[in-house]
Amino acid sequence: MSTVDSAFLAAESLGTEEKLLLISRIWDSILPSSFRPSDRDLEEVKRRWAEYEAGKMEARPWEEVRDSVRRRLGLHG
């Protein structure tokens, strides 16, 4: 069994909020220099930025989006 498989098995026993916290910590541990979005993802970012600049959409702070998702999922925090 790989280390990743072992970590996943351990993570499966966590509650939903603990899993989200673990995901957040893992994501934050990834160095920006080691991550490069795909060309498709970059094109989507450019498309959305153009819509934002044209006034077709509004930005929302991450905390607001996160809290909205948590409410919809029935989570606290």
C-alpha cells in the first residue's frame, strides 16, 4: 500500500469538517512555483476576467463563497 493510500484511509475516518480542514492545509502547503494550471484552465480564467471587466459578473470574497457552500452542505464554520 502506498503512502498516499495510507493517508487516504486515515482521512476517510475524519468527519466532513475535518476533511475540509485537511484539504485546506494540503492545498496551502503546495508551493505556487510547483503548480501550473492547464491551458484550458487559463483560458477559462481569461474568459471570466473579460466578463468581470465588462461588468457582466461580480466578484465575491472567498470567505463569502466558502460560507455559502458550507451553509448549503449543512456544515458549520
